[in-house]
Amino acid sequence: MGRFLVTGGCGFIGSHLCARLERIGHRVRVLDDLSTGRIDNISDTTELIIGDVADPQCVARAMADVDGCFHLAAVASVQRSVEDWLGTHRTNLTGAIAVFDAARRPGGSAVPVAYASSAAVYGDNEQAPLSEDSAVRPITAYGADKLGCELHARVATLVHGVPTCGLRFFNVFGPRQDPHSPYSGVISIFTDRLLSRKPLSIFGDGDQRRDFVFVEDVVDHLLASMESMVDRPRVFNVCRGQGTSIRELAQILGETLRMTPRILFRPGKPGDIRVSIGDPTQSIAEFGIHASTTLHEGMRHTVDYMRPIIAA
């Protein structure tokens, strides 16, 4: 039985991780500023520190006496990074450095840190599928900051002896993803609109392809990365290795809900990436697991969660 810190633990992915950690017998401490996370996403037994991940003193207090840290706190909204470039940078990169710095523990054993990176580091890369060795060329401030996290994690390990492992999440979906948040993915938004009997908006021709991975598979990879820490910095994709177009996504979701979606095609968004599909080969080899939840199965779980909320 250990104690783990989860930054951003009241959020979508973080709350699923906290629940799993507690279910297998660990104690959990959460650091969250509640800007997007919700207290009711975590249990009453979870220790909560409400604070700023970019505040060194707050992070140091949260890091005290833990056996490992899962760093998930971030501003994931591309739009917000455009409107508040400096503010999102402070959370996304300064916050990561604050976590790595607190994990150093001068005079003691460093705290291992498993942290969230993103497929956004690849940017508009024509290669498909994308492997960890593919060129990184982010086209958003969010992607640039996530790449910066990876570089500073490398420094944390090689210079300061902090074991680190970064996970490049592709398109994560599942229960607790707020469809009304600017952070949310297309599946939660589409599910909300179909359950509300509203049309779906597809930007461009809908042939953009994405690699959708269910949140519980992401949790599997987070736990595996913590269990297999080594003395060198590493980064892995978290993906299924299968691409689904936005058109196909709407069709599959309609089949899940047994309805025919009404689709409104709107002008494409500038800079929209055409194809983003990951290669899970290296993570499978390292962790011995793969993202096994099918898109259909994950959608059923998501719909079952959202249906009573929409009905209310």
C-alpha cells in the first residue's frame, strides 16, 4: 500500500486514475485548482489539496511523503492557449517543472513521476501511424508546452535523478468528460447532442481521422508506467493504432443510440490536422498491455454514463 499524488486528480482522466488507485489499495492525494475539475469526481477518502500546480510551495507540500506522482494537471484547451498564451504556458510547462523540481528531494530518494504528454507534440505530421521516433513539430501552444514537458523531464532524470515516464495521449474519451467544456473531445460532444436530439456539427468534410482511446486503457498505461520506472527518461504513445474518421464516428454513435444523426457540415477549422493515428508497438513491448477497449464498447460505457445526466 503506497501513497500517490495525482495532480489534476479531480479532472476527467485524473479522477478515473484516483478511483483505480484506491480500488487496488493505495492512498491518494490530489492537487487540483478546481478550474475544470470537480470535487464530486473523487471519493471522500481522497486527500485533496486545492492549489496551483505552478506554485512551488504548494507543489512541495503536496509532494511530501508520497511514493510516486502522476502529473496530469494541464490546460488542454487549444482555444484558451490562443487567448491566454502566457497563462496556459504557466500551468502547462511551469507547472510541470514545479512538479519535477519538488520530486528531486535533495538528500533523499527522488519521487518517480509519470506525466501526461500528448499526441499534439507531433503536430501536422504526414506520417501514419506515428511512432515515438516520428518528427515532433507542434503547431499549437499546447503541443509546444507538452514537448517542453518532455524535454524538462529529460533534464529531471539525467541531471537531478528523478525517474520520469511521459505518455503521449491520443484522443481520450469516456465517462466524466464534460461535453460543455472547451477541453472536451468530439465523442462527448456528439453524445450530448444526440441524446439531446440536436444535430451534429462536422467541420470540413469529416474525413479527418483520429485515434480514439478509452480512459480506462489510459489508466492502465499510467499504472504500468509507474511500475516500470527506470533510470533513463522515456516517452510512449497511448493509443489503439486505429484511425476513425469523424463521419464514421457519428455513424457508430448513431448505431449505439439506435438513431440516425442529423449532420450539419460547417467550414473547416484553420490548421486542423488531417490524420492523427498512433503506433502502440513500443508501449506494448514495454508494458505488456494494449488499449483493448473497442470504440463500440467505449461508446456504450460513455452513453450509459451520460444518458441519465442528459435526461435529468
